[in-house]
Amino acid sequence: MRITQFRIEGLGHLSTLLADEDAGVTAVVDPRRDVDIYLSAARAADLRITHVVETHLHNDYVSGGRELAALTGATHVIGAGAELQYEHRGTRDGEAFDVGALRFAALETPGHTPEHVTYAVSDTSRAAEPVLLLTGGSLLVGAVGRTDLLGAGQALPFAREMYRSLHEVILRQEDFVAVYPTHGSGSLCSTGISSTPSSTVGYERRHDPLLDPSLDVAAFAQRLLTGQPTVPRYFARMRPTNQAGPRLLGAHVPDVPPLSVAGVEAAIGAGAVIVDARPASAHVAGHLPGALSIPAGTSFGTWLGWIVEPDRPVVLVVDGPDELDDLARQALRVGCETVAGYLQGGFARWVDAGRPIETSGRLSVDELAAALDGDPAEGPLVIDVRQADEYAGGHVPGSIHLTAGSLPDRLADLPRDRPIATICGSGYRASVAASLLRAAGFEDVSWVATGVPAWQAAGYGVQRAGDADAGSTAAPGPRSAEDPHAAHGH
């Protein structure tokens, strides 16, 4: 048996190729939207893809299941409860299918989603008992898949289902059975996921905090549902997209076409949004008016799906065309089908053509402290755009908490007659948030180029959840190298 895992950084997505090399056949489990990576891997190993296997309807990315089955003629297998609206094989608890000598037995494990299936895989050339579990979004490495993605009203009932799936199905397997999940470190489908991509039932039984034998159903649900990250807005589109069947792309990701300056202006006139994928430092120094800053990197797709409406055309500004393939793939993975092109020649071409530009504000932690040292009513409103648990763990005194992804829905609540400064952990999220506010017409907006850890390292005090006056507009505490919180890096 050949096992190959593929990882998408940023999404925290893990897919798996399981092959019987002697028979020359393979299955691909929970494939990404851009499936050429599996075609290449199968071709290089002289394998034929006979099955595309999915554990559940995905909430965090567009599935490549339909695409890969269409390109290879493979059988597309998923839990019968998924009710896909295109050709597939729905499987139920206890049913099995073979990929050469590899037997996949379906085990219904609802919780993360109602139709969720775990597959127990046996290498029948050696033994009939399972050697690994494909656990999808149920048992993860160091964590368990969250159960609130289909709405708060379903979170607790699904958590009870998850508890039963774990204890009555998954944990009944032998300790040596390997665990291969679909959600890895970085995924927003749970919190606390280990960076290790696979594990064993025995190791998780002993070390996964959500499998603590002292937890009853109620305690398990409370622990599971506490501190989960904010759900990106694009998640709501993924399940219906995957159920209906995403648009077929073919064996290759479509190229992003170049646009002239006039072509970009025409796209803007037709309603396109400019997404500046250059580093945030370049964006702040000068950018196209109204452009959003989403720097290229592993998180580009998540933020694109989070803050850009799905049907709005997108024009990219990049440092060079070598970045375009990765950005196009990330866009497709989150259901963005409307990348209209990129500014040929980059920002310099726009400037050379004499077109208008905008600049933005950027602050160091010392500059932020100086701006806050005085009448709080005259200083900037500091918006901490991190996750709720990060904010609770320590924030700039007087700052308010709004995650960057929630800003499009909260613009009416923010003052337009007062400076605004955004801050996060390292500057990335703050720069995205600041550009969003600027694009929405807020004029005096800056972002802190480092973040709260740098604020503390510089000796400035923080507030924590439960502190007196937390959430007020008080100015920061005095700078002091003796601040015990800064000294211990909290």
C-alpha cells in the first residue's frame, strides 16, 4: 500500500492518495479543486485513479471530486446523505468497496456534518482488519472537527452526535490503526489541530484533550464549542456549491489574462474590485484607488473569499506574473470564479500612465503609543482584528475587537470623523482590514506594521478579559521594561 498526503498551507487541507501498487490502481481522498497534482502523481507512479472518495460535504473549500471523476472516469464515492446532484455512488454504514487489494469500509460518523463518513481501510493482501482510518473532519490530530459550521442551532446536537461517533465507532478501533484526517493545522474547521498530518488511534486516545475519558457528553460539547475561530463568510457557499457540483475546469487551471491600464479602468467601470497582492508595505506606499490589500501568500485565498463578494469581478495587481498561478488556484479553491485578469506591467505601469494613486498610513507601536498618549477622545480608535481568544489574552488598552473578516458587516458602527488604527498579531490582518476601511471611504486609517506581541515587547501594557475598564477608550499604560507581562511574553 502506497500512501501519499498532499497539503494546502493556509487552508490546512490534507488530501490522501492510497494505492495498491501491485495492481496499479489508486483512490484519491478529499481532493482539492485543482486536481492536476493528483493526475501528475498517478502518472509518475504508473497508477490509474479508479476511485475518488470523500468523507463529507466540505465547508471550507470547493471539492475537486467531481472534476477528478470526470477526468479519469473514476467512481465518486461519498456518504449517501450528501445527496450530490451529479453522478456518484452514495455509501452507507458497513458498505465496502475495493481498490485493488485495499478494502474501504464506510463507517457513518456524523457530527462535523450530518452525512460524514469515516473509511476504515484494510490491506487484504496482509489481513482483513483495518490498518488506517480516513477520518475527514471527525477525529483530527490533537483535536476534533467543530460542529457549529451549519449554524449555532445545530452545534450542540451535532456535538452529541460527534461524541457518539468518536466513542462508539472510531475509538473501538485498535491502537495501531493510523489516523489520516482531512483538516490539518491552519484549518478553520477546528482549533488546536497539531501540525503533524497523521497519527494513530492509540496516540490520540492518550493525548487528544477532547478524548479525555473523564469528559461526559455535556463537558465534551462545552470544550469542543469553546474558543473556535470565526467562520469566514465564504464557508456558507461551499456546502451548496459542492452538493450541486462546481464548474468543471479541465486538467489545467485557466490562465489569468493580462489587462492594459485601459482594460483595468474598463473592468473597474464594470464593477470589478482591485485586489493588490503585493506586500502590504508596497500597498501602503501607493496603490490604485479603492484597492484591497491581500498580500500573496498561503492565506490569500481565505481572505479573498472572506471579504470579496463571490460574483464580483477581481483584477489582480502583482509584483510579477510568476505569482498568478498560485493566486488563481487559491481563488478557485474558495469559489472565486471571477478573476478577470491582472494589471500587465504592475503598479509601475499604472503610475507611468499618469493614473491617480492613493497612499495609506502605517504606524510603529511607538507611534501608536504616542498617538494614544493624551485625550482618548482625540486619539485614534484602535480596532483589534484578531480572533476573540487572542484579544482576550491581551490587547492594547481601550481597543475594540472586530475581526477583520467581520468589518464589511460593521462599517455603519464605526466613526468616520476620527482616526482609526488597526492592529493584529503580525501586521497581515491589520493591513487587510485597513485597506477594507479605506476602500469603504474611511479617510484617516492606519495599520500597525507589527502587532500586539511587538507592543508588549516594547514594554507597553495590555488589558485582558476581565480586567477593569476592559474595552474602554483608556490610553495605554506607560512604557516600562519592568512590565511582567512583557517580560514573560504573554
